[in-house]
Amino acid sequence: MTENKQQNNDQDEVRLYEKFVTRTEELLENGKKTLDETIKRAGDELITAGNFTKEQAEKVSVFIKRDIQHAVDSADAVKEAVDLHRIAVGAQSIFSKILSNTAETLSDLAQKSEQQLEFKTGEITSPGSLTCKNCGEVIHMKKTAKIPPCPKCHKTFYRKSY
């Protein structure tokens, strides 16, 4: 595939991602459908409009689900880590046990969060900063785009922050 053709394909996928997210938000606000149902409906509408293929919609829906799940998991982790019932225990022995359990839970959450923050070249992502996991180079994504290889070391794995 020529470079121009690849760039056009990348731009098409980014436009699809943005349209997909906008339509999914509209459908979620207006109805009581599940996220999966809403994403499927938004994809079907965009396919029917003739702007995108089924394959493109399926590929981009995976990225959207990943980004939404990441946001939900982050919110759940904060709620779980700040559970007031754990902190309100009066006896020191129970408090000690709670702290030990909390440390294990936070460690597990940190590992899961770290895995969900790993992105790679070729994926589409929303705006944010990507730090190369190999050399530490930071790429600032100003808008939704396909992730390029690291400009410094050409590796393909990043950690995302917002």
C-alpha cells in the first residue's frame, strides 16, 4: 500500500472513531440500551450511511470499548481504594488486616491499570500523552489519531496518561 493510501486509510479510521464516539454518546443519552448495544447500533448506522465498511467499524469499536472500559475501570478503582468502611474500623488488629488487604488490592489494581494503559503502534487512541516504554520519549496526541512508532527509538509500546 502506498504511503498516501495508508495515510488516507488512517485518517478514515480516525474520523470513524470520532463519529462512532459521538453517535454512541448520543444513543446512550437518549435510551436505556447497554454499551455494547449502543456501540453496535452506532456502527450499523455509520455503515448504512455508506461512509465506512463493516470491517472498519468492527476494528474501531474495539478501540472505543477499550477506551471506555479504561475510564470505567479507573473510576471503579478509585471508589474501591477509598472505601470508608475499611478506614472506620476501630481495633488496631482489624485495622492492620485491612491495611494488608488494601495493599494487595491496590497492587493488583496497579498491575491491571498498568496493563490497560499500554498502547501500541497502529492502534487508534484519543488525545493524551504517550510515553515510550523503551526510551521514555513522550508523544503528545492533540487529537484522536493512529499511534506512530517512537520517533526516538522506533519501538512500538507506550504508556498513556491524560
